[in-house]
Amino acid sequence: MTSKEYTLMAPRLADEATRFAVRVCGSQADAEDAVQEALAALWKKHGEVEPEGAKPYLLGATWRQLMMLFRRRTTERGYTQSLPADTVAPANESFDLRDALQRSMQTLQPQQRAILELRDVQGYSYREIGELTGLTVDQVQVYLFRARVKMRKQLNEMGYGENQ
Amino acid sequence: MEKINDSNYEQWLVSYADGELDEASRREVERWLEQHPEAAAELRLYNDAPRLEADTATTYTGPLPGTGRQPRAMALRWAAAAAVVALAIMPLALHNSHDGNRQQLVAVAEDEPIVPAQEVVETLQPAAKPATQPYRKARMAMPAPQAQPAAVDTEADEATSPAPTTAEETIAEAEPTAEPAADKTESQDEPVYVDFLLVEETLPKADQQLIALKNATQEALQGSYLGRRLARKMPADEELADMMRERRARTPIGVLVTVDALLALNK
């Protein structure tokens, strides 16, 4: 990828990586920090990366930055996620479906959120997701299965039945 | 892949749901599901789970390494400064196009008369018509230097004013058809003078709106990386005064406000 190609692609790639990162960590500020580091890595290596490989490279680098962030926070503050885990509202409390989806996402592990985003939004194959996140295809499938089942259960508990 | 069992059924079910299994494997999974109703229930949940949609509202606002792009928030602040300047120019343009008054603010030699602040305010009152004219038109509406004092520097003049014919055409084009006649016919051909060097004194005395405009411009420039750089590049007051004595350029009020704000930042 030439410098010019990088310059042309960088704004769009940065937006996509930020969406991915926000989905994983739940914080715009943390997401942008991770993306900025990932962009710096991509810029450093842009001569070795093909244009079509730029997005997976950036998403992978962003993911690694996020994992470093989670590890650092685990050490520093003793928690593993920036989002509250297993905090499902009572079923009688009504939520907008969008909020409900957001809340159900918050109960998932970062890996599960990343895989859902990469599969549903980015449309990557299990193999590609595995390469990007450092997981095996089997692990990706298991994480995905458990993530979807958990999400659906949470939505049911929040009063959003399977037909809604 | 190993046969479906209690420890690997999840990946089997993902492949099954995706339709990636051959006929024999599919039948095997279905037989296993009949014996494991809890797994069958999980498969239903899996299939019924909503798929995520792209969150297009989220964008990256930080710097882009390697491109020199500044954070978007900074760019927005600079755009705000530009908008303030455009707003500052707008009343003058609207005024010119509204009543056909060919007056404008000019910088003049020190021995030229200085119009009191109140008259400046009158000249700057925006016309009661929507501010829809583009910035380009605002600049084009500046009239030709017919009543220009002799001391105006010709080089700077050329750089800031359009050709007389174009200005005439633009003014005619911008003139409203149903507006009442202006009541300033007496002073129609007399330019309003503002000594560039007295901008700082004149503006605050002129009008509360102009003070607010100056403060807003200053704030916007202060919040802008480029604005702060510009301010640092502004010469000290005395140097600026000397420079302007030489130039005597015809200067739109928006530029005066901006220079004023930059000078204030530089102090």
C-alpha cells in the first residue's frame, strides 16, 4: 500500500475500526486510543500491507490494543471489562429494543462482542475472525454460539420475546 | 471433525445452522438433538438471536498518523471561526444589496475623517431578509472604489476588490424587488470610513452585537489550533500599525473583527 493509498483509506478505516472498538469496549475514548495506536502501527507497516489487507490489519491491531487495555485494567483496578457484566434489568422494566440490545451486549465477554461485530457487521468468515483475534476456528464458533444464546436469553428476560 | 458430543456440540450446531454440513452429518446432528432437548433449545435461541447492525453514527475523531490530519474536534473549532467571520461579513453584504448603498468600510489615511461609531452601527445593521447569500456573493458585493481616498494602496486594492462591472452586476442581481426604498439616499455615494488602526477602539464602542461577535471570534480562534498559530504570527501592535499605514487596504468588517480578535489573543 502506498502512502497515497493509506492517506485515502485511513479516514474510512479509522471510522470502521472505531465502531468495532466501541462495540468491544463500550467507550469512545478507549476505542479512539486503541484505534490511534493501531493506525500508527498500520502507517509504520503500510509498505508491507496490501490495500485489501489494510482493514483486517487495522482491526487486528485495534483488537490487540484493546486486549492490552483490558489486561492493564485488570492489573490496575481488578476488573476485566469496562462494561458491567451480568447486569440484566428486571423483566417488568420496559426498555426500548435498542437499549435492550445494548444491555444484552454488555453482558457478553469482549471476545464475544468482537466476534459478533466481525461476523454480523463486517461479514468475516470464522477463519478470518480467528486470524484477526488470535483464536482458533473452533473457539470462534463456540464463542459465537454462546454469545447469541446468551443475548437471546437476556432479551427474553427483558420482555423481548423471540418474535419481537 | 470429531463426532458430535456434549463437549463439541456448539461448533457442530453453528455449522449446522449455517448449512455447512453434508447430508450425513446433518442427519447425525438431528438425531443427537432429539436425544438432547436442552441443546435443541439452545439452537433455537441461537437461531432467533438478533444480528447486529452497523453503528454508522460512531466516527473516529482523533488524529490520523501519517496523514497530518488534526483531530476532527479541532477542525470543527476552526470551522466555527470561519463561520463567525462569514457571519461578520454578511451584514455588510446584505446592507449593500438591500438598499443599493454603495458604502463600505475602508481603511483610510490618518487625515481622512473618522465616522463616529453610531454611524458604523447604522451601516452594519443587517437588512430584514434571510441570510441566504453565499460568502462569495458577499465579497463580490463590495463596490468599486469610486469615492476611495487617494491614499489607498493600489496593489492591496486590486487584491481585495472586484472589477467595477462585476460588482455592479452582482449588486443588481442581489437587489430585492419588493423591498421599500432605502432612506439613506443622501449618503449613498459617501463611503463610511473606519480607520483600521482604530478598530480596537471603534468596535467595542460601536455595538453590543459587534462586541459579542468579536468575543465569539476570539473564543473560536482561541479554541482552534490554527487560530492560535495565526495569533502568534500576528505582529505586535506597533508593527501592525506601521504595516497598515502603508497598505491602507479596503477591508471587510469580518476581517477587521478577526484581526482584532487575533490581536487580543496575542496580548
